[in-house]
Amino acid sequence: MKNSEYECAHCNGIFEKEWSDEEAMQESEVIHGSRLPNEDLAIVCDDCFKEMDLHYNFDKMIHSNKIPAKILDKMEEEEKSNG
Ligand SMILES: [Zn+2]
């Protein structure tokens, strides 16, 4: 693996880096609120990142009770039919 390449922590694919390490650290600071040691920085490819971002946003919606009423109704219905 070249220095300009990285391995996706999710799908294990090898991709060409489109950013510098410094930029990656800055991004981690924005996302996590603090700088993580380099070795703790899991790098994922764009596709996996987008996928995770979707899941993450959905989790956030659930925890903040900002689920659209339609989905809540459906979830309650499913719970009733299961129980
Ligand atoms: Zn990936």
C-alpha cells in the first residue's frame, strides 16, 4: 500500500487518498470535537461513509424523538402486532 493510499475500515478496499493527513485530522476534530490519535482514526471510503452517515442520522432522529409521526405510528403498529 502506497503512502497516498488508505484501506477502508469498513469494506477493506484500497483507495487513493484525496486529502492530506492534516486535513483528515482537522475533519476528525470537527466530527468528534477533539483530535484523536492517528492510530485511532478509522478511515472509511466515501461510499461507506455515506452509508454510515445515513444510519447515524437515523439514530440521532430516534434519540431526539424527531421521528416523523408517520414512521412512529408504523413502528407502534408493528410493535402491537408483534406483541
Ligand atoms: Zn468502504
